[in-house]
Amino acid sequence: MPNFNGVWSLTTQLQYDADWPKADGTRGIFAGGESSNVIDFVTIATAGNAADFGDLTVTKNQSEGVSSSTRGVFSSTTATSDDTLDYITIASAGNATDFGDLSVGRRYMLGGTSSSTRGVYAGGTSASTNPVDIIDYITIANTGNASDFGNLTVARRQGGAGIQSGTRGVYISGGPSFTNVIDYITIGSTGNATDFGDSGNGVVSNAGASSNTRGLNVGGMNSSYADLNVIEYITIASTGNATDFGDSTDTRSQTAGTSNLSRAIFGGGLYSGSNSDVIEFVTIASTGNATDFGNLTATRKFIGACSNGHGGL
């Protein structure tokens, strides 16, 4: 680090702004839930209770979230079916605004995945409660209706374990047959899903979160209608079956997950068999059991989640 004419010249690391470490302010958003329009937020890197963010445009029974680094978009599920999409600006608390509509109104969505530009919604049931294999996509920065993307390998609903890297979206398990199928898509290009491998458990109402390399599948309800405490992981770039990661702090289903690049959080749902406000977290890169994070502002299940720093960004 020589001194030229009285001015220090940095010739080692930390020369540029981008080189300096920064606090991770990634926000996790939890929205909707059975008969709820509540939106909560947390700072994922810092354990603690959620704070009120605002309200969705409609009360939702089940919601799925997709997001970019600036905007979150939530699908709507009512007691029958709905095609409503809402959006928020993640950095600014406030009520949601209408975004557009899904290509087909449906409920009990399987899952949502997203890259930095595109959100993809998969599965669900029609108004007649039949499971569907529909995959829709939106461009997150532009309001408007969803467009057809392709089809899942098998029609199913009520998963929630949508995970993503910057290029690939993955959907794990779902009903009504409590399948253990894992599908994947390439988010940037339309087309039908491809078989990825299998989960260790055929479940519904499970939750997912991911870094840009590893995806987690948490809990869910099995064919005996028992909630599980199992956490599994996959390497998103490589097809194959899921592997044991550790355990949730208790049994949980009908929950939602999101992440920053190092930590995954899971909140709400049925926890120990009751409607819950519990949030827990794990470190994605290392296997192990979950740890308590804090609480949502209210107990609720069938909740949706997203963040502005997940594995697809």
C-alpha cells in the first residue's frame, strides 16, 4: 500500500465498495393464510418476532409467493377458486396492489418458484377440486396476467415446496395421492416439467426454501394424515433423490418457507397439531436440526412466503 504524493493507494483487498462486507438486510415476507389477509415481515439474518407489513387485497385461504429482489407477488386461493395476483414492494411496508390474474382460477396451489425476473406457479385444483398439472409464469417487474408455461409430470396440489436456483425451479411432492415425485423446470424457458427424483416421503402441505445451490423440503402431512418433522435436501443442479437434513423443532404442515443465501426460515401452519405462529430456521449449507427464530404476528396456516434474497436471485 504505497503512499504516492501523500495519497494512499490501496493495492490489497477491500479496494472497492463491493469488496467490503455488508449487513444482510434480506426480508422474509409471510402473507395470507386461512381466512387471513395479513402480511408480516422479518429480517432473515436476525432472529426475532415478525412485524406487520400491511394487507393483501383479498382474504386468502392459501397463497404462494414468488419474488425478485424488489417485488413479491402472491397468488390467491379462496374457498372455491381464484385467479387473483397481488404484489408488494418488499423494502417498503404497505398494502398489496392488484398485479393481474393467473391463466386459470384455482386453489390449493402446489408451489411457486422464481428467478430474478420471472415467477412460476404450478399445480393446484380446479373449481371442481380436480388436481391440475398447469404451470403459469409472470414477469415480476411488469403487472399483467400470467401466461401458460407448460405442465407438471403429474397433476397435483397442496405442496408448497417450491425451491429455486438462478436457473432452475423444483416442485416437491403434493396431493391428492401423497406423491413423492420431484419435478424441475428451467425458469427462463417455457416447457413441461421433467422428473428430478423422489422425496423420502409422499406428503402434502410441505414447505420449501433454498440457496442458489441447495433446496430444502420441510414437514408436510403423510397419507396417514400425520404431520412430519422431517427436513430433506437436494442439490438443485443435480437430479436425484432427496437426502435427510435434520428435523424441525416439532411436527409441522401447511407452513411456508423462504430464505436468504445462507439461512432458511419456516413459519406458521400446523405446528404440533395446532394453528401456529412459530418461525424456525436452519443454516442451508450445513445439515442439522432447526432452531427457534421467533413468532408471526398471528397464528395461521396455509400461508405464503417470499424474500428479496432467495436462491433464485
